[in-house]
Amino acid sequence: MQPPTDTAIAHAALTFAASGADEIMFFLSARYKQGNAISLWSRLQELSIEYKMTHSLPDYSDLNECVMSTAYSRTLSKRLHKVLPHWLAAIESYAHMSLVSLASMLTRNYKYWIIDETSPFWPRQLYDLVLHTDSSAPLCLWGLGDPSALVSCSQPVSIVGSRSVNNYGRSVAFSAGKYAALHGHLVVSGGALGADAAAHWGALGAFDVMDNPGRTVAVMAGGLDYTGPAQNAGLFERIQNSHGAIISELAPCVVPEPYRFLQRNRLIAALGSTVIIAQAQHRSGALNTATWAANLDRFILAAPGNINTPYNTGCNRLIYDHKATLLASAHDMSDVCHAAHEPFAQNQTFSPAMLPTDTESYQQ
């Protein structure tokens, strides 16, 4: 993997300043000096130095001009005024750093890779978050493993469920993950205990049957310094050794606080074209993923289950409320997955033509 580009480092630094994906930062990165992320980062460094010296908010009219030409100029301007002091304080220790020094810091001396929209491995379906929701798409992604896994399938399958699944839910997640990988599809989940881990292991199990199955990607809720849970350390190692990837939209140092898991769910939903809920109780975070998937116009399936146990309440309710299609089988999903294919080669030169060019292509 090549070192991150200067633009990717600038996007990572902007993400660090905003403590994650942020609508205002995303807007500025697209508009400031015609989308020059390096210039925007340099400007924030200058403002941070002045802010530290004067203890008052410096003149940021050039940033404000970027938001004043929109229909929501008043709202965006107020939001910028509110968040800018937090950004400037957050980068105070890095205001004099060069991009080279930042690259070493933000990658932990190149332990992690960083990609942004300029990378051939950037998953363009993340921009559906901007088109269909009030959320922001990430400016960059940090990762371990093979970044090409993110574009190894044009219509990935996301599989999620409760952490406290029973054997039935674990079996559904495992079987669905294995079926998808056996047919060349990328399997996306959250790396958590329970259904997530089962889905990842299912995808990895496809390697026992064939040499070149689909990959699997685990999306973390915190920075990669906090890759976890620790019980899944062996799983994460296998993912990396099997041309998969572990990714985060957050700087390595960010702690996975509870609300971060709900934010992470939007990425799992956005990355997939089909989202499968293997098993969910009535307050499961997997239902939050289903909500994101609905907002993104993804195809949602839920596995039905025994109505007399709490494990299946969430999935049964999704089906009853017509918010999900019933998953009739996790062993034969030919009617819900796109055609089988070979995963795009890990080291080939990626072409944008391999990916759909419109949001409708990510719908079933």
C-alpha cells in the first residue's frame, strides 16, 4: 500500500479537527478554494495559532463566504460559528505540523493506511449519505488490511444483528456471510460479538471451499487504536490475512463511545446494497442499521424467528411492519443477491467503470 497522498492527509487532519464526519467540514472541504483540502487545513492551522494567541475567534470571513452562497446560509453560518472554536482548540498542538509529520502521526508511523475520494479504492456509495440523509459522508477512511476489498464487489452485502444472538441467529449470520462470499460478494459488518462476528467468520469460511471468494470488511465504531472487542482479535487478524479490511472513519485516537456505534451503523448500511438483519431484539442496534438502510433506499431483509423468544422480536417486527423482506433462506440467496462474480483482483488497476455511477444501482 502506497503512503497516503497529501490530500488524504489533509482530509484526515480535517476529520481529526471535527472529531469525525461533520456536515460543515464536509461542505467546506468541497467549497473552500474549489475543494482544496490542503488549503483548508493550512487555513485552520493559521486560525488556530491566532486563536491561541488572542483567546478570541479570529476573522474567518473567507470560510463563512463558503456557506453564505447556499439556501441554508443562515443555518450553516451559525453552525460554523459554533463549531469553529472547537476545531481550532482540537488542532492547537498540530498547528505548526507539516503534512509529512501529520502523516506519521495520523497513521501511527504508517501502521494504518488512509484513503480518500482520490483513491481508486474509495467506495463511492458512501456519498449516498449526503444524497439521501442529513448525515455527512466521511472525508477519509483509516484502515488495516487490503483497501482494495472495499471495491472488490459493486454491490456488497451488509449483515448485522444483536450481540446477544442465540445459536439460530448466529447460524443465519454465518450462513448468509458464507453464501455471499462464495458468490464473490463483499461482506460488510461491524466486527462486534454475536451476529457480526458470525457473518465475518462465515465469509472467511468460504476460503475453505474456494481459493478466491468474496472479502469481508469490519467497520469500527472508534479509531483503529481501539480495534475491538479484544475477544475478536483472532477474527481481525484473519480478516487482514484474507485480503479483507478493518476500517474506521475516525482518527486512531478516538475512543468508541456509545453514540459512535450508532454513527458507525450508517456506514455499514451505506456500504451495502443489500442489508440483512440476521437476528435482533426489540432494542438492538441492528435496528438502527435497518433505519439507515431504509433512508438510503437499500434492500433490507430480516430473518424471521420464534415469536415466543425475545431474540427475534426486532426482526419479526421489521417484517410485520413491511420494513424488511422476509429472508426465506440463508443457504440459497440467489433471489436476493446480484449475480455471482469473481472478486476484483486485489492488485489490479481499478477503474471507476467497475462501480455503479448512480444511486439506483445500489438498490435491489
